[in-house]
Amino acid sequence: MKRWQKILLVAFHAVMLALFLFVVLNGLQLRWRLGYVLFGITALSGCAVYFIHGKNAVYNTISRIYAFCWMLLSIAGIIFTFLTFDTVYCETDKYIMKEPSEIIGFDSAILYEKKGLLEVEKQRYKFVRPKSMIPIDSLGAIVIYGDFYNVETSEEGVAVLHSMIRLMKRKLNNMH
């Protein structure tokens, strides 16, 4: 590798690592599984550091250990992706309803609002598996058609559930 290629690779990896850490530390959820893509690009650029060879043996050893750690993180990331993959139940142009990516928990659906590249969590619902939904923003509610679970059985039906408490409070305050 030429010197400029080494600098470009290290700079690219540093930028991708900073972006990935920003997303993770701020708890942002990216749409279209872009968080997994971001991790993949960061991991691949970290693994590519293995191929940087310098004149200093200590530098070569450190870069190989760093790349090996990224290889291990990549394997752990693939396993984590399969364990926490959240399926989409239904979506509209403004909202998306997903199955939670938790291994242990009782939530069965999470409502997200689409905001650019982000999915912002609005509400968690328990004991429901939606098939379709109709948000009613003016009431701060959502109509969900799907399976509703009680202790022993599940029933297919329709329910009107609150979804945006802040929106409802704002509308009520404006009425008074």
C-alpha cells in the first residue's frame, strides 16, 4: 500500500467509527437497518487495517491485533444481529409498527414515527400482534387490527389505543 492509501484507510475508519459510536451512544435507531450497515462498514474498514504494513514491527503488531479484534467484533455483531432482528408488522407513510428486538420481555409491538433516517419510538404495546394500523393524529390514537392475547387465548379483532400522549395533551390544552 502506498502512504496516501494508508492514510485514507485510517481516516475513513476513524470517521466511520466516530459515526457509529455517535449513533450507539445516543441510542438512535436508523431506518432500513442502516445501523447494521454502518457497523458492517466500520468493521470491514477495521479489518482492512490488517493489510497496512509499516517499517516498525511494533506498529505492525498493534495494527494486526486491532484488526483481529475487529474480526471478533464482526462475528459477535453477526450473532447479535440474528438475535435482535426486529420484524415489521405493518407500516404507514408516517409510522411503523415493529416486533421488539428484546430477548426477554413482554412487549409485543412498538410504534415508531418515521423522521428522515431515524425511527423515533412513540409507544410500546403489550399482548398485541398487529396486522394493520390506522393512526388518527387528531385524536392521538391508533386503530390496530390484529391478534390480541389474554391469559389463555388469542382473539382477532380491532382496538383503538392511545399512541401519542403528548399530542393529546397539547390538543386538550389548546381547547381550554
